[in-house]
Amino acid sequence: MEALKQFEKELIKTMLKRPDSQESGHTADDIAKLEPFLHDIDRATQVEYKYTGSGYFETVAHEKIPSERIIVHPLGIYGEIDGFHLGFVLFFEQGELTIDCHTLSQDDCPSDARERGISIIDNQSSKRPESGH
């Protein structure tokens, strides 16, 4: 079983396409450090998954993730499932990637959202979506 769902791979690649903007949290140098991981993303192994009610944390390990911390959180990229809008932050550090998926409203995220798949939306703007709930 793959550690990362297809939509999570799409999410990671989409989020890393926006280097050097103040709100993205990462630079072109960070992208270069993560390229080996991106080219070999299917070899990631699951370390931990935790559903929190307002989203989930997914941690995977990969030998090509650098040891220094890189945080990625560009605005305008979000997920959607059942009318819920979800935000994401990626934490790369010490050979691991943690995906923080969280609702952008006060409602709980469906507990099976990761299994069902989340649509990734890249609106190329710095606006947060209005919540459908």
C-alpha cells in the first residue's frame, strides 16, 4: 500500500511550485533540496496517521528528505470534499514529511476524507476560500 494518496502527491507538487513568495514559506533553494524526494516520492513509507476531528496529520519517511526544516504553506491552494474547504501545511525535517490538513471553518472534517480523496484546488491567489459549512 502506498504511504501517500494520489491527491497528496498532487498537493505536494502543487504547493512546491510556488517558491520565493513571502507567503509560501519556502525558497527556490528549498525546492532544489526536495527534488530528489519528488522524483522518488512513491518510495515514501508511512510513519503515522492521526485524525484530529478538524483534519489530520500524515507523517511519512523518505531517505531523500533533508534534515533541516522546510515549511511550505502557500496561500491559494486548498482542498475540497463535501463542500468543506481544507488548508494544508507541509513540514519537511529529519527525513520525514508531515502533512497538516485542517478545515478552514469550525466544522469537523469528514473522518474518511483521506480515504475518499480530496480535490486539490489552486486558485493562484492569496485569498482563502469561503467555507461551504
